[in-house]
Amino acid sequence: MWFSGIGIPISILGLVSQVPLQNQNPPEPTPASMVSTVDFSFKEGPDVFSPKDLVTLARPGTGVANSAGDLLIVPVSKYSLDDKKNHKSIFIAPIESTVQPLEIPLANGGDAFWLDYRTVAHAVDEGEGKDKVKTLYALSIKYETESSTTTLSTLDTSALIGKFPTASVGNFKFNSKSDYLVFSDNVFPDGDINAVKKHDEEWENRGDNAYVYDDTFERQWDTWVGPKRSSLFTVTLAKGPGGKWILGNEFVNPLNGTGHHTPVEPFGGTDDFDVSASHIAYTTKDPKLPPAWHTKQGVYIVDLEGKTKPKELTSGKQGATHGPVFSQKGDKVAWVELDEDGYESDRGKVVIYDLNKDVRFTLTQKWDRSAAELAFSPDDKVLYLTAGDIARIKVFALPVPPTPKSSTTHPDLSDEYSTPHALTSNGAAAAIQPLANGRLLFTSSSFTSPNDVFVIRGLSEDLDSVAVKKTKVEQLTKFTADALSSKSLSLGEDFWFDGAEKKIQGWILKPPGFKEGAKKKYPIVLLIHGGPQGAWEDQWSTRWNPNIFAQQGYFTVAINPTGSTTFGQELTDAIQKDWGGKPFVDMLNGWKYILDKYPEVDPDRAVAAGASWGGYAINWIQGHPEYGFGFKALFCHDGVFDAKYNGYSTDELFFFNHEWGGRPWDKEAQAVLEKYNPANFVSNWSTPQLIVHGSKDYRLPETDGIGAFHALQQLGVPTRLVIFPDENHWVLNHGNSLKWNFEVFRWFDKFVGGDK
């Protein structure tokens, strides 16, 4: 999936400007810097949420409760424009009282996790150069609720627990029932974490800087693949004499010699494995298959000490797998499984493996949604999960049925066990954690807020509609409420219209102070998401944030056309081999719906933007003026220019092969490419376009952006190219993010700003 694509409308020179340019002598190129001599600046002020506010707003992570279920920990970072640094902290917050969260600044960053219900572990880099290692400390928390006044504080200074052999360890998971800490590191083929520094030095001093490959991946996402691969390690971690926490010095690699690598690159983390009192369950790519054109992953279980070989729990006939979790008793493992190898956006079904009975069965075979995260209730009678549903990511609950007599993908389940019950209705939920006493902790964001932590109360085994309605959702943290209180952010409004084959949903975010009846007052922007199997969802984004566009004065429209997720698998699948077809019927119908319904919008001040597949959409619209969108300018971020070339150059070849019907030279793919490759229609390009690309984008290499820029320049179309040498498919650096927003809104303003 090409994750970066979110389209932003950019104004065009008018419908007449989209006539084909073939048979014309191209004029001399017009430098983008000469399109307008008017200086540009963001709209800013106490009541405006500007790009600067987005960059400097606190960015909370996800909340994790302690074993007692009375405190939670949340990492938070906040960027300062003054010192150009990202300041990190952890917050300890109560779940059952209103006392203010306790902030613990982390001057040197690092990772934090619970050791027990009153102790937080903090892993931080120490040392310089080849002597740098990760050091683990313990921090005691004092939380008193006995007296009339509740207090929350740190008990003392950090106490040293121990040191790791390298500074690159991470993804810590600790199960207090086992006295083992599980973590990951990147190691050389010998799998020895203690030899990493020695091998690193040998690699750096090899006498050249060449990388040599005999198979794929040679590079992935934003990294040239070297000799090191990810693996899991275990080490003892327990209280010694006097209650002091002690880290062992024997680091065991239970995956050594298996060909298994987890977390799965490039985005894998703690969600790729789980730890019980005695075992690790993990997912890994099939080592026997070429990774660049296969997505197949297996789920395995191995003992913490690595004394036995890993046992596969999957059938061997699946596609990708994600998020394995143990039941509370450790007698079951559940995970999300896709059927089709080579298709990363297939429907994600819930599979359970009963370890005692050696039986595997699919739980959500009949449910037309894709599960994401899973967690068993404290008594193992209910499985909680998150899943996208109608452009939201909701928390669901499903009773765990009795284990069938034999393994099956189509168990005979009653309705009680086949359809999950939604416990939330809005926002984007993540990091679900069931707690005692009918509670479930989760983190959620929305169009109007970054992450905050919530708790659902009143849960029970009974999941009928009456019982679900009795549950209550309570917000526990408000990290950015004060900073956003005066900004009047749009909640987002759903709208529905007739698409190519189905009803299609979209979002509207109106500018602050929007006045009904004020004809042709507001410029309009169309945002086009990436993927293409993705969606505009009710969630916060630090990159493509729809409210930023609305706050800069644009009537903002974000449509979820054919190919979008969260609306059922049929709509998601329907874009295959049809990139330039049904999605554009959908978007054009939605565009006309908005222009007809909202006379306040000025169709002569329309712009559009997209990234990744959304960038493909921008380039496709360029070549098809007959659509009549009327955009006055366009913005393409890391988008597809020559789809055929991308079939050779992208890192994940399986994606192209699935979407285009084969490899670039296969007959079916060639026919689809002839029909839907943007590069085939360059002669029609005529709309001013901003192009942004990251040099470390290996999903869609920067030559796609450069190629589109060269084409537009030779056609004499006003164009600007912005290259970020150190960014990948996303723009992540805070300063670069601000520059990105400046270039985008400056470009729009040149063609539709002011009273134009």
C-alpha cells in the first residue's frame, strides 16, 4: 500500500487551460517564482490553527495501564521552533481519580514501560560512538489514595537496572509472570547480539561502501538493506535481594537459525509479537519466498528460553498475518489473517488457535470488515478488537466461542459469535487494553484532537444491544485541549452520493465562520487519499491534516472513492486494474454534488492535491481535461508519473503485480498500463502544478516527481519542484513539515488566493 497519498485541491487556470497541448509549440517555461510577486504568509492568530500550530502542538502516543489498572503511562513529544528540538516526556495519569497527570521529562529521550504496578522502566542511550549502549533504569511511582487528598509523584531518582550490548535495542515487552524481558534488535547472520559491535566495525572498515545483492529486498521504504536483520531476544529481569530490579547478562535469540525475522520491516513493532508466562507468539515473513513479491507471513510460537524450535500456528496457505496476542491464561493465540498472498489490503479476519486442543479456527469469516488490533478480556470470554467502519476506527467486542472439534476456516457459529458489537462510534481508536472490573482502556484521536486516552466502563459478557448501550466512555486525558480550545476546528461532516457502482461517502470541513448563502465566497480544495486502499477517517494527522486546509480558508472536501477501506471489501477490491476508472467517476460525481449543494463555494477558485495514489490521481486528472473539474492548480506529493517504470523501481513489487494485473511485461498488465498510465497522456497536461518528492522514497522513487516536473517545464506550464533529500514517502521532520505547508499554501494562493 502506498501510504502517503492524500490529495489536496489546487486551483487551475480555468477549464480552457485543460485543452490538449499537442500540435502546439510549447512556450518558454515560466519559473514558478515568477508566477506571482505577492509575498505569502499563513493565516495565523489566536483563533486560527495554522501549520506552525500543527508542528508545535504536543504529540501524545498511546496509553498503557499498569497491572493494577489504576495508572497509565503515555509518551508525549513537543517540538519547539525556538531551539529546533523535539522535547520528550512521559506522563503518568490516574484511571480512577481526577488528580492531574504527572509529567516526567526525558532529557535524552528513550523508551518507557511498566515493570510492576508502581515501577516504570526507562531505556535510554548512554555513551558515545562505539561505546554507546542502551541502559535500563527503574523509576518508582508514589500514588496515594487512602487519605482525603490523592497524590501522584515519583518516589526517588532512577535506579540502574542494567545495560544492553547495543544502543539499537527496542520494542520492549515485559510479562511479570515470566521474569523475562523480550525485545528486538538488528543483528548479523550469526544472530549474536554480543557480536554486533564487532561486526559493525568490520562492516564500516571493509574498504569500500558497496552494497551487493543476490535477491530482493535490496532496499525497502527508505533504507538500503544491509547485512543486519531484525530478531527477538529474551533476558531475565526480576527483583533481587532488597527489592532491586536486576537485568540478566545472558541474551537469548530464540529465532536464531530459523530464517525468521521479526518485527517485520519496515513498520513492525511490539504489535508483531506477544509474550505469555512461558512463550512468545510472533509473526514473520515466509523465509522461503522472495519477500519483494510475496506478502505471506506465518504465526509461530516459541518458548522464552529458546530451548525448542518454533511451532507454526498458521495453516501455511494464508497471506499476511498481523498482531498475534495470547489469551490471559496463555492457552490461546489470536491474530489477524489475510487470505491472499501478494495482496496487503485483503480482508483481515480474526483467527484463534487453541494451544491445548491443537485447533485453529476463523472467527469473523462472515464479517465484512477488517480487524486490526486484538485483546482478550481478563476472563478470556470476550475478544476485543479495533476495525475500520464507515471512515472511523471503532472498538468492537465479540464473545469467544467454544473451540470446534477440528481446525476450520468456516466454523458453524451462531449469530452471537459471528458479528462484533461496536462499543465506540467516532474517532480512531487504538491500543486497546482490557482491565479488571468491566473496563477497557484505549487511545483515540479525531479530526479535532490528537491522541487522548479513554476508558470504557460497564462491560460484561453480555453483548446484546441493551448491554452495549449501558457502557460508558470516559475521557481520561486532555493533552491538547487548552491549546485547541480557541481554534474552532471542524468536526467533519459526512456526505453521501451516487458513485460509479455504490453509494460513496465523503467529508466536508468548512472554514471557520462559514456563512451560508454567501455565494462564491470560499475557495475549495479536494483532498485525494493514498493507498489506494486507504480512507479519509475521523482521525488526527500531523502531515495531511484536513483542518489545516479549512483553517487557511478553504472549503475542504475529502472523498472516499472506489478502493477505499472501511466500507466493505468489495469497494476496496474494486480498484484493482481500474486505477483511472471508477474512482474518478466517484470523485467527479462527488465534486458536482458539492458544487450544486453549496453555492457558497467558488468553482473558479478550486484546487486539488494528493499523495502517493492521490499523487497518481493528480497526474491522471492533468491528462484528462474532459473531466471538467476546473481546478486552477494542482499539488502532487510523491505520486506516480510513469506507472510502468514504477513496476520495476518500487521496493514492494507485489503491490504493482496485484494492482496492475501482473509484472510490467505481462500481457494483461501491459493492456492496463496502456489504458491507465499517466505518462501516456502528458500531451494534455496544462494546469499549474506543485510537485514535492522525498529522495529517500523507495516506494515511489523521486524520479517520478522529477519526470513530471521535466514534462511540465517543457510544456511551458507553471511548475515548482520541491525535493526533500532526507525524507521518505512521508515528510516527518518538523522543519520540513512547516516548509511543506508553506509551499503548498503559497502555491494555492498564487492562483486562487485573495479576490481572484
